[in-house]
Amino acid sequence: MRIKLTKDLKCGNDTFLTGEEYEAVLILPRSTTVEFVADSGKKVRAFSYEYVKVAPASDI
């Protein structure tokens, strides 16, 4: 699914800004936590209050 961040995220030396969009996958089928891959190759997790869905998985 495609997500858009609603909060700035800091993960190590990487910073992900509000409004940036990423391709993400759910961690578990019933979870609302998603994981996406940063440009550096690092996997980053975002919780439901840190993103909104831009497009469902079936649209991609």
C-alpha cells in the first residue's frame, strides 16, 4: 500500500518528513503498523498515528 507520513520520523541518522510518501506493507495481517524501506536500504516502521493510506494494496 502507499502511505503518506503525518508526523516526522527519526530513525538513526535518517529523517522522514511529514508529507513524504512510501510503498509500505503491513507487519501482520491484523496490525496497523507498516514497514517501508528507506533510500538507504534501512527498514523503517510506522505506527497508525504516523501515517495515512494514500492507495490500498489492490490499486498498486
